Amino acid sequence: MLASVMILHRDAYGASAEVAVGDWSRERLIGRETAGKLLGLVGFGSIARETARRAAALAVAAHDPFVAPDDPAWALARPLGLNELLMQADAVSLHVPLTEATRHLIGPDQIALMKPGAVLVNAARGGVLDEAALVHGL
């Protein structure tokens, strides 16, 4: 997940075809730094908590209504409401199970809240993200 964020911030994914044919433009691959950016985690279970531990170079915020406010895990991330997290994060990673409550948790309204240039990584099940809304948002 963290590698995906860095690849997307550096715009390396979009340059794959160019690099494959030998066009290695370092200026094109400079992109944006990930250090110091806000990583937003939607869901804060064991995988997201491990992600927060490994994201030492980033500021980390998380949203999870099922984690108690006094849970010691919040030492790893600043708790935020979902909309606030989406508005502030430079990168958002989804870490929730697919349930009826989380199906299309990220839809057109949530995507519209995200900062221009923010990246979204779905480390959860496909149905958590409304893919049609994502395509429209892009």
C-alpha cells in the first residue's frame, strides 16, 4: 500500500510504457514527495495499524467508528471523521471489510471531497469503492 502511494505520487505508474521502450525521463518522474504528506486510513484494524507503524515519514490520520476513543492504537494515528479525513489527506487507503454498511462507502460525494491530486488506494474489497463514481471522478 505504501509503495502504491509513492508510485502514484511520483507518477511512475503513468510512465511505465515510456520506460519500457527506453524513454527514461528523470524530470518526468520527479513527481511529488510523499514525506510529510497526510496518509488517511479508512478502517483502523490490524492491517491499517501496521500500515501506520510503517508510515513513519508521513503524518497519519484514521477513521474507524468501531475503535474506542481511548484505544491505545490511536497513538499511531490522529482520529478524524470520514469526511474530514477525505478533505485533508494527500493519500487515502481503504482497510475495511465489505459489509452492507461499507458497500460503496466511497462514492461520488466522498470522491468529490478529496483534494485535487490526492491518491486513493483500495486495500479492501472491491465493493467498498463505487468504481463508477471513481471513473466519473477521474
